Amino acid sequence: MATQIKMPRQGQSVEYCIITKLYVEEGSEVKEGDLLFAYETDKASFEYESEQDGTLLKWLFSEGDEVPVLETVCIIGELADDERGFEIHAGEKHGSPDPLQRGDIPLSRHKVGTSPLKGGSHPPGPSGPSPFKGGSGISPRARKMAEEMGIDISMIKGSGPGGRIIVRDLEGAEITEKAVTTTDDSMEYSDEPLTNIRKIIARSMYQSLQNSAQLTHHLGADARKLLEAREKIKEAKGQQDFVNITINDLVCFAVIKALADHPRINSQLHGETMRLFRHVNLGIAVDTDRGLMVPVIKSADSLSIEEFSKRTADLSEQCRSGAVDPDIIRPEAGSFTVSNLGNYGVEMFTPVINLPQTAILGVNAIVPRPADLGGGVYGFIPYIGLSLTYDHRALDGAEATRFLKQVAEEIKNIEIK
């Protein structure tokens, strides 16, 4: 009895995953616990381990493919299953009420090569097209190896199922001039395709700007007490209960206080309905190697500054390691977002709203600016820049400005115990 391995569901909001790497060749034996493939959502990456011993009979998708959750990715069984043939029931694929991520495939008269693969059936053997992208009879790992080594695959005879070229066929193969990619020194540019994650982020940002009326207000806040609070925190370093509360943590805490007095800012817009939240579900923008992620701290208004700081640090690390829960990085999970570019020296920018949220605050660098110190005396004091982007469909400019001004006041008068 052959078994179909399905794409796991990572969070209730995830509908598709992208296969980033296939670890096993078709026809290879696998043991329980062996890695079969790696995949990623728009924000996190995962690996799938085999839950049984057997032979990997067929891949139904290749590296780079976007696969619906609960869709069959590959088939594991015994070689005898390949010889007798099996079929994949379309009803067990994406959209099926079957909640299982894997299931048994009854044997039938159909052969492996006639299984429906992404809209069509392919006969087995070297004469038929491959289910892998590009239509060549070569596995993804072998194709990548050939490209990196500059091997002409037209000169290679495949020993895999149906004459497919696999990694072992390339071992010892000679590099040919035909397959070597040359670089023209006169070219003044190079083309680099977008990564899968970058494509998703690009689509999200474009949709945000196309489907809302975004406007940004900029304001500076007196940062003297903010810096004093940070110095006080640093002086406590080394103590047993020390928590490294950052400038961003302090600013976020000021934002949370201001949102309590401006509930319409702590909201989402769904069509013609405003959704006002009882608690602040604060999104914190985190820069990672895989792209920008925005994990949400639920009920942030119920946390102390120390608890908030610890939670922020923990979620940031989860994002950078690719282990964050997909459900807490959905835009719908948050009621307001803060994005801080101050560490990069940015003095003003226009953050893009995380729809369906109605606003986002950009935090900028702290810079000295002239100010009236009283008694006719002027001097320079540190100011932190604040950039509030709001959806003008949901919020008026005066309302957004009042909120932004209160955030500035909360920062100006911030204190920690």
C-alpha cells in the first residue's frame, strides 16, 4: 500500500506553501525520520521528515512550486507498488474535508506516470515530459548540480526511474564548454530574480497602496526623558532581574498608552465596517534575512514594560530563526503596527499600512534640534521623529494628528520605576 505525503498546514491562515528543497531522489529508499523536503510560508521555513520506511516513488511538485496545503507532494511505498501502479484520488487533494496530512493510496490499474500532475497526465519513461519545471527528465537536485558544475546534461544517460537523470549520474561527468555560462565584461548590470518571499512581500505592499487612501503625518517628540530612562536601564545591567528594555520598547509602551485614549486608531477596516479592538494587539516590524516580518503581541496593553520587552525580544528571535507561528504574523492578527528605522539613522520615512489595520507608526532616529528652553534661552535638545501613516478612508487627519501628538507627549513625559 503506497502512501501520499501531503503539504502540512502551518497555521489556519496559510493556504499555500513553497517547496524550497527536495532532499530525496525518486527511487531512493527513505527511513523514518529522514528529511523529505523543505518548504516555507510567506514568513517561516520548515522541513518535513518521513514518518515511515519505504521508497520515494514519485515527486508531484518541484523546487520553487507553490503548493496548496493538504495537497499531495510525493508518494512513498515499495517498488512493487510502482510496478503494479497506483492512482491519486483528486478528492483527497486541496479542498478535501479530509483533515489528515497523509493517507493511504489504494493500488489500481493506473501507472505512476499517469497520475494527474498539476493539470495534466504524463506517461512514464524517457519519452514523456517530466512533472518538474522545464520539462526535462532530470531531478531538481541533479539539475542544480549540473548548473553549478557546468555539465551538459544532453550528454548524460539517466539511471533513475523512467530514465531520469539523478545526482549519481553526474558524478565524474566532465564539464563541457557548451554548458559553461560566460560573463560579458561589458555588461553594466546583472539580472537577479526575486525570491519567493520577496514576491509575496511585493504583492502585499502593492495591494496595500492600491486598496487604501494612505497619508502620512510627521512629528518630533522631545526625547530627553526617553534617553534618561534608557540610561537608567543600562545602569541596572548585571542585576539578577535585569531586562534590557530598548528605546523601541519604551516608544511602543508610549504608543500603547496613547491608543487607550484613541480607540478608533486601534482598529481595522473591513469594507464599510470599522472593527474597534478592546485590547492593543501590537505588531512589531522585525528585519530578517528572509524579509520583513511583523509578529503581533496580543493584549500588549495588559503587560508590564518588562513583560512587553521580553515578549518582543522572544518573537524577534523566532522571526529571525524562521520558527515563528504563522498565525501571529498575519496582518489580521494586529490592531496597530510600529516600524522602527531609527537604528539606521533614518530621520523621516513613510511606512506602509499593514491592511486591514488602519494605521502604522514609523519611528525615526533621535537627532538634536533647536528648541526654546524658556526665559529667552534657546538650545539644542534631542528629538525623536515619528511618522504616522493612516488610512484616510477610516480616519480623519485631525483625529490621526491628535493621536500622534499624544504619542509625542507620552514620550516626552515617559518614566520607568
